[in-house]
Amino acid sequence: MSPVRRGAGQPIHNRIGVLRVERGMTRAALAEAVEVNPQTIGALERGDHYPSLDLALRICGVFDLPVEAVFSRAPFEPLSTQVYR
């Protein structure tokens, strides 16, 4: 399954990289868990591509988080500002 190319609409922001690193996962490990190649994970983390709904749900399943904790139309605040307020 391939990611969806970025369109002219609203951006989709994600915390894939932060969550992956927080859990000690490599891009390759996450890619294997959701059955895509590591380059796809890199493209998603950089915002070069958006995931299909199926892929987004698989990623959320790996992190055991709801979609809104991983993906958002608005930029996420840095976690440090949420922890140290």
C-alpha cells in the first residue's frame, strides 16, 4: 500500500517520528510492523506524503493511540511545552 501524495488542501501533521523514537523503534521496525518500506515511514515523518486511512490506523495500532493523538490538521505543540507548563 502506498502513501497518498500531498495535495493542495489542508496539511496533515503527525507525531510519528516522536512516538517512534519515544518507543525506541527504528523506521525499519515501524515499517515492518505496518507492512510498508522504511522510506515510506521517512516520507510520512517529513510530511512528504500522507498516509491512507488504512495505514494511519495501522500506525495508531502500533502505538496503541487514537488517531487524534498521532495525526492532526493543526500543528502539534512540542511535547516539552505540554509537560513543562
